[in-house]
Amino acid sequence: MAHISSVLKRSSKEKPADKIDCGKFSINLLRSSIEYNGKEFELTKNELKILSLLFENRGTIVSRDDLMSQLWSSNMFIDDNTLTVNINRLRNKLEEAGLGQVIETKRGRGYLVR
């Protein structure tokens, strides 16, 4: 009985989500891509982290410092412009997919998605 109980506990654990529903489109975490209108657009590792973090905190401003600490957890100094470049590349990919204006900049505070 103990063995069966143990097996049931392990099998009933919630699996981590493999997709994040973002309204108009979805983020496929397993394939590192966004899916929109039946098409798939590939994301880099950092673009995926940024977009998923913003949508996990939807409706809340995510500070640049929070994004940088999530992206680069090492003690190595990362230039603030590195984050700006990654955000711009992500915005360009979203625009190419037909999803312009997804990420909103809150000047001096961070980024927001609704």
C-alpha cells in the first residue's frame, strides 16, 4: 500500500506548463518560440526569458534590475545596454510576427505587458 501511495503521489504532481497563453498568441517554452496565427517564430534564450517573465507578471511593471538579475545571475558586470539590445530584438521579432506594441516601456521604472 505504501508503494502504491508513493507512486500515486509522484504521478499526480503538477507538470510545469509548456505554454503560456498570452491572449493573441502563446509562448511555447519547450520549443523556445511564439505561436501566432498558425505560425511559429523562434526566440533566443534571453528573448524567451524576458517575454515569459513579463507575461508571468502581466499587469505589473517589471524593473530593469529584476530582468537583468533573472537573465544574468552571475556576478559578472553586465552593461545596461545589453538588456536594451535584447528588448529591442524581441520587439522586432514580435513586430515581424504582427504583434507590435506588446511590450510597453515605463520610463525609469521598467517594462509592462497587459
